Amino acid sequence: MLGQYLRQFGQKLVRRKPQFREKPESPETHPPNTLDLVVMGLDNMLGAGIYILTGGVAKYIAGPAIILFLLVAGLTTVLSGLCYVELAAGVERPGSVYFISCVTMGQLYAFITGWNLLLYLIIATACIARAWSSTFDSLIGNHISEALGGTFSLQMPYFLASFPDFLALGLVLLLTGLLALRVYESTLIYKVFTGLNILVLSFIIISGFIKGDLHNWKLTKQDYTLAAAGAGDASSLGLLGSGGFVPFDFDGILQGAATCFYAFVGFAGIVSAGEKASNPQWPMPFAIVISFFICFLVCFGVSAALTLMVPYYLIQLESPLAQAFVYVGWEPAKYVVAVGTLCILSYSLLTIMFIMAQLTYAMAEDGLLFRGLAWIPALTDAPIIIIHTTDAHIIVRTVAPTGTPIMAVLVPGALAAVMALLFDFTDLVDLMSFRSLLAYSLVTFSVLVLRYQPAQNGSKKEKTEEETEMEPEVEGGPLESEPEAGTSNILKSLWFPPSTIPTWKSGQIVYGCASLLVLLLIILSLILYWWSSQVFSRDPVLTTVAVLLLLLITGVTVIIWRQPQDPSPLPFRVPALPALFLVSTFVNAYLMIQMTTETWVQFGIWMAIGFAIYFGYGIRHSLGESNDQQPAASTSQT
């Protein structure tokens, strides 16, 4: 009885969402080519991340070496982007990571993915709102922060911001109300803000290289002392570190890379649009690589311009790019950059809040969150313009009249408003980057596992064959028919699989080995993080442990490599699996370890709340529990 209950419980956790074949409501005039996909990717990536992350990371974490962490973050994100291309290639109608997880990995995995994506969107909303508030306050002479800081700074707990940001609160609530009233973006606004973004970034890069000083990349303690004497208060400066180009050593670069992954998000939009291409095999991966390369060059240019214009310890966290022009004597340019930054942040904020509402609606409609969040008021009569969304991409189109999911807009919007009011900007950025690293790890894990699974999401014939194959494994496996040879048969199947195509048994072997690899890589990352000097100095105990871990990782990887892969043709396959999985997972795990204890605690609290909702409500109310599934609901692109 207990075994049957556990089996049923496990089946609920891995239940997959069915795919529904639908024709798009408004067909594309022409299939997108590589250039179209690159433009879409750049619009997604060159957003708020550049404006809100550069100053803090350069001042406290990386110094001028911020350009190096951008390379680390960019390369790691490219690997995850290519994995996402393959993950989406196995789905008939690609959408967001949440939707793809629903139809490929199962219910629990999809909830974890969606819940963390929701965390990212809420924090991104709060971060952009605080950045907007800081930029506006800097534009008017910092009067708001001085007034609020003098009133609340001594009354705020240490784990919150030094003063509540009521301007950020009001901005989020205002845009939440606009979304609830069905005020959406238009194609014209989309094009205007994209062009404005390019102009502002180009102006910053060109001006920075004109007014920059190479001496700011080789600062010394004497420069710091003079700056402290001129400021009158050394506490107002950032840290000096060891000075020079890499003032905070290699650890600073890694911590900076872990913090600023937000600057490279946006590849989901390329995948969603790329599946409509006439030949999606190469445009999607090419577009991702090219977009990341251009995005890296732009981020490199902006970061280099900032650290050339201003010594890294003098960078102002509040509107760093605009204040840099004040430092070099181009004060009129401050207003140009600040106004452009406000416009771009407003555009990013409205887009992210819309996607956040759509994701909340999709998860509530699937029953993974409270169904009340999917409530839609009575239909209206007039047609409306809405935005068809993925994680970070929008396509504006006209659809039949529908209502707005009011609660899906108001609830996450209110939560984001509270976080923007109370939490410090740095804590929000760290938590957002932590989530991005975890999401990239989940994507690479999914690709590895699914590559070695038998076809399960295709036709009914494929499913029937899988079920037929599974029955003999359950009814009469080697352990039951030949108990005395059970161990040898298991070991033999690990190294010499009996089938040339994936089976249920080989799929489970890969699933278990991949999970074991994740655990081993985390342990290895912890050892290298805490005791790297002892390991490389040949400490007998730690070096032995590290070598054993490497041998185990190698052995488990070979076992995965020996298993048969799914021969089904896909538009794109990630090369070098499972080696790519090893590299990506190890780098992501090592970068996540760089995060502060507060970030881990905050993330743990968020996941504890999520699991309480899922196991207390979602697992009993998800679509798989009832027969009245609604295809329209399942096709939400969030």
C-alpha cells in the first residue's frame, strides 16, 4: 500500500503537460532570418542590466577588471543559450523555459523553474524601479535621498535598505495600475525605445573613450589617499583593494561574473522567434552567438568608458553613468544620459511587469499557483493590442477581445513594490543573479537528461512503444529473474548497454548519473572555494579528496557517454555532451558559491515558500489532477 502511494506520488511530480498544436493567430509576413534574430536578441539583452549593474560591480567587486568578468559571464551564458536551443527544439511549439519544462521534464521541475523565473521577474522589477528612482533623484540634485535618509536611516533594520524608497514604490504601483487597466505598448514605442537605447549607449562609449584617462586603470594607494583627502570622508569612497587594473584579485572577477549575469539575459526571445525560421538548424545558434558577442562588446565599451572616466572607488552608485560625465566636466551630458536612462528603464520595467503577470497567470491556470490568480473579469467588446511574450522577448499583435488577469497583475506587482520600497539595491541584484545561475544550470541538466531518454513527447505510437518497453522491466527485470547475477548485469549494462536506442532503463541510469554529477561538482566547487591553496599546495588529505572526486566525476561521465542517445532528428543539437554539461555546471556552481550568505538565506526562504505552496496546493490542483483541461490555457507563452 505504501509502495503504491509513493509510486503515485512520484508520478505526480514527473507528470508532463500535453502539447497542443495551434496555428499562430497572426502569421508572420516572412520567416525571420539570422539578422532578424540577432536584432531581437540585442533588443532583449541591451536592456536595464547595463544601466543598473555596472557601477556597483566596478566600485566594490571588480574595479577596471569588470571587463574580464563580462567575458566569463558571457561565455557561460552562451553555453546555456545553446542548450536552450536544443531544449526548445524538442517541443512542437517553443515558448518560455517554464512551458518547455512542463512538457519535457514534468510538473515539479516546471514549478521550480517557473517559481524561480517569477522570483527573477519580481526582483528585476524592484531593481529597475530603484535604479529609476536613483537616476531621477540624481537628476534633481539628490534631494529625495537626503530627506529620506535623514528621517529613516537610524530606524531601518540592518538587513534592509538605509531608507525606504517611496518613489520606487509609487512607480511600480503606477505601472501595475496601468497594466491592470490594459494599457499596453505599441510597435512604435517599441522601435523608439530600441533606437534611443542604441543612441545612449553609443554616446556613453564614444564620450568615455574621448574623456577617459588610462591612469584610472593603474591607480595606486597614493591616488586613493589624495582622493580621500579631497572627499573629506574616506568612508564615502569604495575600497582600494590592491589598486591597479585588477584591484580585487581573481576572486573579485569571479564574484563580479556571478553578480552580473543579468546583463546577458534574453536568449529565450531568439529561440521563440527562431522556430518560425525556414531553416532553424543554424539561424538560432548563430544568432545567439552573434548577439552575445555584440552584447559583450557593448557592455565592454560601457564598462571601459566608465572606469576610464572615473576612478573605480569614486563611482557613484546612484546613476553612475550620468555622474561620470559630471566628474569629467561634461555636466550638460549628464542630463542627456539621465533622461535617456529613465526612458529605457521605464520601457524595461513595463515589459518585465507584463511578462511577470503573464507567468503568474500561466502557473495559476495550470494549478501550480492559487487559481484565484488566474481570475479574469468579464470580456470587453473592443479588440485590444497585447504583447505575445517569452522570458524576455515581445511581439506586438492584435487579438480578439479578452479580459485582463487582474490578480496576476496586482499580486506580483504589489510584492515587487514592497521589495523596491524596503530592500537594498545590491541585495536585490545578487539574488537576481543567483537565480539566473540556477536557471542556466537547470537548462543544461534538462538537455543532458532528455538527450538520453526514449521519445516521450511525440506521437501516440512512440508513447505506446515506450510503455511496452517499460512493462518487461517492471515485471521481470534481471534482478528478479537472475538474482545471483544481478550485480554483474547492472555493471555490465552501465558500460555495455544492451540497446542502441534509449530505453527506460538507460534513461534512468543517465538521470541518476547526472544527479550524482551535480552533487560531486558542488562538493568539488566547495573544496576549491574554501581550500584551493591547500589543494594546489598538495595537502595530503584535501588533494586526495579532490583527486578522488575527479576520478568519480570522470567515471560517471563515461557511464553517461556510453548510454545510447535519442536518434530523433532535431533542428539543432548541442555539441560535446556530456563534457559541455560538466563545464557549464561546474562554472555555475562555483559562481553561485561566490554569493553572500544573505543571498543564500533569501533564496532558501523563497524556495521554502514555493515548496509549501506546491506541496500544500499545487500538487493537488494542477491540470493533471482533473480531466477538464483547457487547451487555450496551456498555450500561454510565459
